[in-house]
Amino acid sequence: NAGVTQTPKFQVLKTGQSMTLQCAQDMNHNSMYWYRQDPGMGLRLIYYSASEGTTDKGEVPNGYNVSRLNKREFSLRLESAAPSQTSVYFCASRRVGDSYEQYFGPGTRLTVT
Amino acid sequence: GQQLNQSPQSMFIQEGEDVSMNCTSSSIFNTWLWYKQDPGEGPVLLIALYKAGELTSNGRLTAQFGITRKDSFLNISASIPSDVGIYFCAGRNTGTASKLTFGTGTRLQVTL
């Protein structure tokens, strides 16, 4: 049982390049989330998927797109990377019901030059 | 958007000391969660609180859901070196579906 996995662990992009961050969970959770973490800013929600087939914007969605590929996988795409998107990206998942506990992956450290 | 204020921002303590930190909100929350993040890792859930006034322990950690529902507290007793890390609070209120709001974290450093 691996929990939430993310790939890649590290990535360096040039301005304007595109890439997709991958996330998968094996806990049979319905909801999945993408956050970015910047120094002094805590975790900010980019997009989330309450259930398979649905996605919604979070607090900072500009410059990103997401795909909920199936119940297990939720990907985050940067179409044209900008230096302001340099950050650490975390994926999380949550089981259904009254529990609002989210479980996080190990993160992807992205640098855009 | 909503903001969660955590204090202190950072603290240095000696091994064996007790630690207290808190989180305050400008609005009422129905759920409070506390996470710990080690360097280079993702946040790990420590304690979840669902009722005002609730006091919950996890080993040497104890967290409380404030009775005003606008704050929460985390205490660590008899700190040890592996307690080093950043502690985040997160809250959820009705009307935000399953989304959480995170605090900016308290960085804890333990000296021998």
C-alpha cells in the first residue's frame, strides 16, 4: 500500500515549456487535490476533483489544467511554464463521508528558469 | 480568501521541554486538522478534530478544538529531536465542500 505517489520528484523547465505532473493513490479515495507550497505561504489549492469525472478550481488555478484520468489518477499540467510557477507541488487524496482528512504525496519540486 | 494565523512562526526549544502552538481563524470552522512536514517530504496528518471543545491525543501530542470554533491548539510534551519540522494547521468550514484552508506553519527546532 503506497498511499499517494507523485512523479517526478524534481524537474527543471525553461520558461514556455510544458509538462505534466502525475499523481496516483491506491487508497480507493474519491477526492483528489493539487496544492502548491511556497515559502511563507503555506499550502494553496490549485485544483481539486471531488469525484471521478469532476474537477473544480481552487484558490490559484491560473496557468494550470488538470485531468482526473480515473479514480486513482489526477494529473496537473503546465502548458507554458513561467518562473512564478517555481514551487513545490503536492497531491493529496481524501476518503468520502464525514472525514475531511487529506493524505499527501511526497511532492514534486519544480524550478522554472 | 480565508486566512489562518499560526503562532509562533518559529521556535527553538531544548529537548525535554513542552511545546505549545496555536492557530486562529477569522471565521468559524467545523473541522481542524494538524499536520507535520519533515524537510523534503509531504505533510503527514497528526490529529483530526471535529467537535468544539474536543481534546484529542496522539502519543505525546495533544490538540484541542477551541470552543469559539475559531481556533485550535497543539501541544507536544517532552520534545525529542525527531519533533523537528514544520507544523501546519488546516481548517474546514461549511460551504467549502471538501476544501481545506492551511496555516503558514510553525517551524520547530529542538536543541539537545
